Amino acid sequence: MADSVTNRSGVIELLETILEHANPPQIAVQHAAHRAVLDGRSMADVLTRDADAAVRAAGRNLVTAIDSHVCESCRPA
């Protein structure tokens, strides 16, 4: 994340929220948002080793959310 981001852990928490909340009327949008977060799994691993404790904690929560993610829009066709 860029140095200009002042609340890095808040941004990571937003990514977790994207995975946890559904938007049934817009399944294609939800699926695209979920794929974007899920595709960032390797970066989430990096965040779990960040120097900032809040970022590490948010990174761990995001990894957990990614690893346990299941929803209707992400199920294989």
C-alpha cells in the first residue's frame, strides 16, 4: 500500500468486509469484488508480517476471511 494511506489497517478491514457482505441484486458486481479480494491472497500474507501491529492483525483477519470464503456468487458454475 502506498505511504500516503494513513489508515492501512482500515483499508484491509474494508477488504474483509467486501467478502463478508452480500449484494444479491448485483451478483456480477459482488463476484468481481470478491475475486479482486481473493486474488490478493499473497499480498494478505505479506501484510501479516508488517511492522505495524494493527496491519498485522488486520492482515491475519483478511487471510482467515479469504481462506474460509464461500458464497453463492463465487461457487463454480
